[in-house]
Amino acid sequence: MKYIICYDIKEDRIRTRVVKYLEARALRVQYSVFTCHATAAQMNDMREELT
């Protein structure tokens, strides 16, 4: 399934961490928007790793 991931994070340190994580796993389409193909389980894993 194709997912769109968007974020709005003020804190630079956290935003940098999230961006590095997503750049390794998804395609950046705008400054704070990524897209990726993943299973529901993979998305759950990503969500858990980011929280």
C-alpha cells in the first residue's frame, strides 16, 4: 500500500532525527512530506520507532 507521511515539528533536534529516519525509508516529495510503499505492519513499526 502507498502511504503519505507528513509532519510539522518545531524542535530542530527532533525534526532532524525524523527526517534522517524517513529519508532512509521513504521518498521525499516536499520539505515535510514523504511517500513510501509499505505494509501495515511496516508502517506500525515505523510509527513505533518514531515515538
